[in-house]
Amino acid sequence: MKWTDILALAEALAQAHPEVDPKTLRFTDLHRWVMALPRFNDDPQRSGEKILEAIQQAWIDDLE
């Protein structure tokens, strides 16, 4: 997965961290968790606030 795979990343994070409320997640933690996903394979420097925000929002939307 790459940083642009927003929905896939959100779904993988929701499965990996079912106990977490994504509304309370800090972007530093979100970045670290994305990097730790087994299928993630992208440059850590290619992410930014807008991408992390989109992943967080997709995760929130996935729970609703």
C-alpha cells in the first residue's frame, strides 16, 4: 500500500487497532501506525498533514 491508498489504509488501521477512537489519534501516532502496517511500502517522507487527515477521516467514516 502507498500513502494514496487512503481507504485501504483506514480499513487496515481499523482492523489493527479496533480499540482506538480515531478522533483522538495524534498524527504522529497515525504516521507510525501506517508505517508499521505489514502491506505498507512507501516513502515515509511522502506523507503530510493532508494525507494523514484523509486517512483519519476515512477511518472515522468507516466506523459510522
